[in-house]
Amino acid sequence: MDFAREMLGPKVDGVIPNTFQLVTLFGFTPYRPETYLHKIYQKTPEEIRNLGLKGRESQIISLQLSIHNMLLITWLKRLESSGSSLLKSIQTYEKRLESFRTWLERGYILSFSDIAVVEQEYGDDIEKAFDDFDSFDAESTDSLEDLNRKGVERKPADDTKYNIDAMFKDIARDQLIARSLIDILTELSKVENDSKIKEFAAYLERVVNEGSHGNKVLVFSFFADTISYLKENLKSVIKINDFSDSAEFVSGQSRQVEDIVRRFSPESKKYSLKDGESKVDFLFATDILSEGQNLQDAGILINYDLHWNPVRMIQRNGRVNRLGSKHDEVLISNLKPEDNIELYLNLVARLQKKINTIKNTVGLDQGILSADDINPLEFVEDLSKLYSGNKAEASKALDELEEDNDILSWTNDHVYRLRQFLNEASEQRIEFVSDIPNGKWNYLPTDTQLDNGKALSLLHVEGKTSITNQPISQTFFIETTASAEYATEIVDEYLALQNIQANKDDNDRYLDKIEVDRERVKRRTSRTAERRAEAGEVAYVLKPKQLEALENVQSMFPDTPLRPFFENNIRDARTKRSFEAIVRKINNDIKTTGSVNATTISKFAKMLREVKIHEREHTTVESVVSVLNYARRSN
């Protein structure tokens, strides 16, 4: 399919540089109170490293020292999207600042989450909140998570320990900056002053009136606040007949999303409008619709802002640029950042660099920022599927994307979808899912990539370790070739979740005609899960960046060949997370300072010792439960 690409963007002289300068002046005191400890305050990073901080204290200090840059980048990304999006963040921060200052005046340092708990659950009875926390803390174990925590932590505003005067001064400064920015952004967000929305409206009018790509338009934004802003203001500046009656705006908080997208793309959804239902020609959405939706009735897609991750941009564009489109050519346009924002964020340049990495390794069958991005070597939309092959360069390219430290590349698709389901589903629906019996068989989604003739099973293993006597609870996805041999193979969790991820189009009920020998699958997969839980076979495949990190620290641990050690001993999710976190820290140290700092080496050595304990012990499996099983539905 041919397609066109256009880049457009507004010019805002003077305002953006001033806004940027004000944002950089924020101290973000409530987010980093531990940096006001007398032993930390106003010390250089080198002086702090020389303090020899360890354990949780070291982790907290490191995080709070970096919070300024994290928030600065996030807020600039909001400004790139819309002035209104940043305005909402600063208004929220101003309110939180006041709450934090109020509790500081009362003699306590409370986090924003603890303030919310006090206000919602305890009212003015702060001592009861402290007592509940102390009681919980005395009874807790390392296995308990903060989600189960009761009360709030008692942290006195002790001026012998913290520089409280500096805290108050920085809070007062942040409040002044917040009020100034609110005034600026309030004016900037007025339609008459917002050049981005006006240029967008004029462009939309032009491409719709030309009619070359139909009259259905899909518009994406990263932020729900931007979608809300467009909903409130776009109708006042756009000159398209019946726009207000034919436009819908959806985000993570929106209800009846599926009803809206059916009215937007009825042909691809095989849907007929009912009496009283109106068609939707303009659909504005967050990335809630960036995958899993066939919306090829539309011939025009506009990215109101850019995503850090090129794969997300591909997924956005893929909603309309796909097989089944009735358009010979689709138009995909991107609103680029204002020049000064691009100077600060380097967003387009960094995005183009990642696009080129994909383009020159696995290939691209479509343009992202321009038609020049096309290089259809061996493109697959889900790059993670390349792990199953022997494509070293492709795996390296994907690894570089996954190692990306961009602030807004955090999204975990499956966690996001689970959270969305829990927020939107009724209690009855949640209970229905919770009550699904173990061992149930299901049909795979229609767009699964699992080879025909294979089944996919989820198994849960319970047991304990031989030395530390720790309980073991592991889950495995296992693929079974349902032929004469019924061979089994452990499947990577992410790939398995991608294969079973369904959308509402997969909810139709069918008669159970799965022909595999279910008892045989259960026996084989149970034995495989049991062996994997007990065995010392290779359980983890190291990625290029991880190998590079191990090579950089191998000389410091001459008695342990690190690569085979970790390949054979990363057997559970907790160890995997710890390993991947410390490897990222090693690579980041080398990237920023040219060497691995002493604190990182100390953490790595501690993790190595902990894993070695598990290396010497074995797991005794006490039970294996077949949870869910999937197979293809025969045509």
C-alpha cells in the first residue's frame, strides 16, 4: 500500500524558552526529602559516593538525586503534547506542595502517597496512622509488599537530621514558580493563543476537504489530558460541518470504547449502525487504541504528539495502514515538537535514530516519520518475535531499544491492560475470571503467532529449597507440539502473553472441538515444569547488552565464569529482575563515567553471593497445577 507522510508543527517565539527555564528551577522538594539530610545536602555526587552508603538508604538517595531530571523530561514531554497537559501537572503539584508544607509545619515529612492515605482513611488522627504502620512493620516479613502496608511511616521533621529551613525555602520557591507557570500556561492554553491547535485545525480542514483519503480521521496523543483539551476546545476553531456531532474522544478513563470504535470503523468491524446511533468520522484517542484495533475504514491518521518508542509509532500507524483498507493511499502526519522543545528533548532526532536501527536490521514495511523509513527487509510488527530466531543483528537492535532509558518508555503493555480491566470490569466479571477452573482449555486469539499444531499451557509449580527451606512458587508457559511425539518447550513469558493477548473480537463462543490429547499434554507439560523447577539446565538467554556488562566486570570476579553462571542460575522472576536491574546500572555507569562505580560493584557482588546460595541448593517440587491451556481453532 502506498502512503503519504507530512510533518507539521507550530512556532511559539519566546514563551517556550521562558517556560523551560522556569521548569528547570523547580526543586521538587517533596519528591526528594532525603537529599536534605545534613550528611547529603549540597554535597557533590563524588562526595556522596565517598560516604559509602549501603542497602536501602543508598537506593533511596540515588533515586531521589535523579528525580529532578526525570520529572523535568516528563513535564517537557507534556509541554510537547499541549500546554494544557503540562498545566494540569503543575496545578496538581501546587496542591501537593501545599499539603506537604502543611505536614512539614506540623513536624512530619510525609510522602504524597502517605498524605493521601492520612486524608482518606485517618482524617486528623495521624497518631493512629503511625500506630498502624508500627504494628504492621513489627509483624511484616520481606515477602510482604508495600501494597499491603497499613498506616503511614513516622518520619519527624528533625532539624538535627534534616536541613528543614532549606526545605521550607525551596518549597516557597516552588510555589512561586508554580503560580507563575500556571499563569503562563493558562494563557498559552487559551485557543486564541495556542498556535498548535490552530495549525492542527487548519491542516485537518484542508485534508478532509481535499477528499483524497476519505473523511475519516484517527488522531493519537500520549496524554489523556491532551485528549480532554482537544475535546473541550477544538470545536471552537475547526470549520468542518457537523464536526461536533461526528467526533469522539477516548482515553484510558473512557467508557464504551468498543461502541465508539465500531461506529468509527463499521466496515472493518463488520458492524451496522443501530437506530439512534450516529456515525463517528473523527476519533481522538490515547495509546489505548495503538494496537489490537482494526480501524482501516479511516484513511487519515495524525499523531498530535510523538511517542518516544518507534514501536508504539508503528502500532499507532498500523491501525489504518493495514490489509483490508479500502484506500489506495493512506495519509499519516505527525505534529513535530516546537523548535525549542526539540532542542531540549531531542525527541525527533532520538526517535529517528531508533527508527534507523530497526530499518537497517529487521526492516520496516512502512514509514514512521517519513516515507524514507521504508526498508522492507524482514519486517515484523512485534519485534520481540525475533528472539526465537538466530538473527543476531536484529536481536541486538531490539536489545538496544529495550535498554533505552527514555523516561516515557516504561509502559508495560500487559500490566497496563490488566489495570485497565480491573478498573473497568464489574465485580461479577472479575469474580467470573477469578473462578475459572484450573486446567481449562481455550481457543487462541485469531491473530496469534503460535504455529499451527501447537498448544500453549500455563503451569504453576509449588515447592521449597533444600538449604534455605524457602517456599518456591513459579509459573511456566510451555509449548507442546501436538503430534506423535508431543514434544514440549519452555516459552518466554512475554512471547507467550503476546500470543494469548485477545481483544473483544475474540469473545465469541464456539463449541469445544480441540482435538489434542489433553491428558497427554497435561502429563508432558507437568513433567517439563517439574524438571525446569528442579534442574540446573540453561534457563536464561543473555542479551548482547547483558553480555557486554558481564564482560566489563568479569575481571573483578576471576573465580566465577559469569556468563554460564547466570545462564544456568536465573530460574525465577525475582532473580531475573535483580539481575537485569544491576546489569542496566553497570551499562549506565560505563555510559556516563566510563567505568563501573564501586557502589554498583558492591551490589553486583551481593547479588552474586545470593544467587550462589541458590546454586548449591535444589528445589523439591511439591505440586504442579495446569492452570490454562490454549490451542488454535480449526477453520
